[in-house]
Amino acid sequence: MSTSALKQILGLLIVTSMTTGVFAQERNDAIKAFNTGVGLMKTDIPGAINAFESSISIAEQVGDSANDIRQKAINVLPGLYYQRAYNILTVDKNVPTAIQASKKSMEVAQKYQNQTVIDNTGKILIQAYSTMASEFFAAKDYENAIHAFDSILMINPGHLTALNNKALIYRTLANREEFARSMDAYIEQLNAANDTARLAQAQTMARDFFRVEAGKANTAKDFAGALELLNTASMYGEDKNVYYQMANVYNSLKNYSEAAESAKAGLALETGSAEDKAKFYWELGTAQAGMGDTGAACESYGNSSFGAFAEASKAQRTNLKCP
């Protein structure tokens, strides 16, 4: 606690009543407990908390004549709970205990409607849960890491780092449904913040995840599943490689018209060399041959005769008796 804040509190020291009688004595007990708390604030925060709580309890028993004392104690108490939680986290470095202390701080702040302490305690909780989540993540304890990030999101549903990190965990676990849910929530917040740089990164990450998952499905000959995943990938923006995989899957399904359209869409986005374009022309040629358009297929296979597709393209041109 700062020196200026301490001086301000010390200025609240209450002089005991000179009035005689039972009620005066009880009021003086509340004052004594309050002043004890003030005296302990700099050296013994837990002791000060107990003293102020005792002062509040006595004042409530006394009634109206001690309301001023009760209110003074209430003004001080939530801040002390916050200070204790802060010290446990930043000085003692005891994250689990800091979380418990912060929860108590939040409870007291809410009870006495101290919005400043509520806000500050929320920040301490987020910091503590973030530290905990990072430790779990480093240990590959993903389940508990997710629980920690969820605790952050209960305090701040729009916390960007927690949303992003949850998505990263679900990507690692190849949990498509939860990855999409976390990523969509993250993207929604980035859109609201007009954070175009991170938005582009998030969309790329989501698109690439579903494209890779589609590749796995395609390899396993789950063509319907692959198409579903590729359509999901395309929701996060156009991508030439998504179109290429779509063309490949549609050709496997003998849906040649869709394969041709996908290959053309990919070509429109590919600005690289003839070798870079070869795979798109290969899928386009396969689709055109499937539709019986031999002339167009010959031309496409001619354009795909580069790099890894060179020998196969020449063989196809021979089979089609291309000029």
C-alpha cells in the first residue's frame, strides 16, 4: 500500500466516545477494533482484515449509533482483501493460493459493492489463471489448461489470448468441433476490435487446419468428409490450395463439372510459375477428359507437363492421342 494511501487511512483513526453507558462502551469496542485494523494495515494485512471485520460485526450489533464506524470499515476492507491476493500472487508467487484469495476478494467487493476492487481483482484472477494455464500447456496437460482458460473467459468472455490459446490446444488435439467454436469466438472478437492483422492470421490458421484435416479424409477415401471439411475451410476465406483439393476430391467422385470449376478457381489465384500451376491444370485436364472434352483436356495436360506432373501428363496426352 502506498504511503499516501496509508496516510489517508490513518486520517480515519477514530477517537473513542467519552459518553458513558453500555451503548457507548460497545461503540468504543467497534472503534477500538477499527483503530487496531488501521495500525496493522502496513505490517499485517491478514490481521488488519480480521480487525476491520470485527469492527463491522460489533458496529452491526450496536446499530445506528455505530453506522459511521461500520461504513468506514467497509470502505477499507475490500481493498485489503485485494492487496492480500495481489501480494500472494506477485510476492509469494503462489498461484493456487492467490486464486483462492482473489475469489474471497471478489466476494467481499461484491458484497460491499466496491466496483474498483471488483475490477482490479478480476485482473489478478486473469493473471493467475493465465500463469496456471501456461504451466499446464507447457506440461501438455491440455485438459487443465483449457479449464484455466475457461476460468479467464468466465471473467472476461472477450479475452483474446484465452480464446486464441484454446483454439491452439484444440488444433493440437485435432478436435475439429471445439477448434471451430473457439476460433469463431476469437474471430468475432477480432472483428469487433477491427484488429485486421490478427484477424488475417486467425483466418489463415483456421483455413489451414480444416484443409489439412480434409487432406487426411481424402487420403482415407472419405470423400464426403473431405468435401465437408474443405467447405468449412473456405468459410475462412479463399485459398488456392483449398480449391486444388476440392478439384481432386470432385475428380475422385467423378463429379467432373465441379472439379473443373474448382481447378479454374485455384488457377485464378495462382500467380506463380508454370510448375506451380501444373497441379491445377492436371486436375482440370482430368475433369475435362472425364466430361469427354478431349481437346480441352489435351491442352490442360500440356500445361501440366511440368515438375512432378510432367511424366504423368505426357502419358495422359499419349492415351488421349493428343496432337
